[in-house]
Amino acid sequence: MSVEEKGTEMPLTSMASAEKSPRELRQRQDEKKYSRTTIVVDPDLYKQFKAFAASTGTTVTALLNGAMRNILGK
């Protein structure tokens, strides 16, 4: 290990965000807008749904949100 030169330390505020991946930061932002919930689904159905989401370049969450909006007419 080497000793860092004085003045090269990363400020604490930068360290916190530097340790987070872009995905983690985006999830934190999304948590402010959305509610998390748990649903119980058939494992085989979920596996197929997840594969479908991946094949269309989207996420399970995006598909579920879209389906709920369609059902509610929003």
C-alpha cells in the first residue's frame, strides 16, 4: 500500500457518491417516486415474463407499470 500525498484525499461527500454505481443512484432516485411492493406470482410465469422483458429491452418493473396504467386507463 502506498501513502497518499497530502491534499489528494477525496472529500467525504464525494466518497459516498463515488462508491455508488449509477444503477444504485438511479434506484435511490426512483424510490422517491415509486412505492415498493411484494407480489406473489407463479415462478414459471415470472421466469417467462422476465425473459420477455429482457428480449424487448425493458424491465419487469416497466412492463408492470405499463400494464397497470393500461388497466386503469391512464
